[in-house]
Amino acid sequence: MRLGKGAGYSDIEVALLTEAGLVGPSTILATTVHPLQMVDGPLPESSHDFGMDLIVTPDEVIECRRRPRPTGIYWESLSAQKIDAIPFLKASAASRMRSA
């Protein structure tokens, strides 16, 4: 269900790739993890979270249930500090403001 170190950076990367047309509905999302990093059970989830299709550990490949994916950046869920910290988001936000 969740991937990354926290703070939503992985979500932002996938959202940017989706908006650029480089990740689509048929793109397989996979990651490698150590078995100790896996949790079996419910976790908090936000609208911008995305799931993996495959999880690869040293011992197995796990196929995950496909869930709906975000269609791009959910600007309303980003703080001004987050936008300011990521140059591409900062430039995109400025461009959005100019065209609004």
C-alpha cells in the first residue's frame, strides 16, 4: 500500500511521471524490500497514495492487488513548504498561477 521514507516524495515522483504521460494504467510499479520492511495489516492511506503491483524480496515476488492510482499531482494536498522545497513543483506552481 505504501512506499518510501515518508513525506510523500515517492507519491510526487509517480504523480509527475503520470502527468508527463510516462506512467499509465498499464505501467507495472515494482519495488524491492527486505521482508522486515513489510507490514501485513491496515495502514493509514491518503488520496495521493499509490500501491505497488509487485514487491520483490530476496526470497519471493509478491503480486499485489491493483488499486486505483492518482491521476497526477493533488496540489491541494501539498503545503507551501513542500512546493517550495522541490524546484520542479515550485516552477509548476508558478506556471499554474500565471495561467489562472
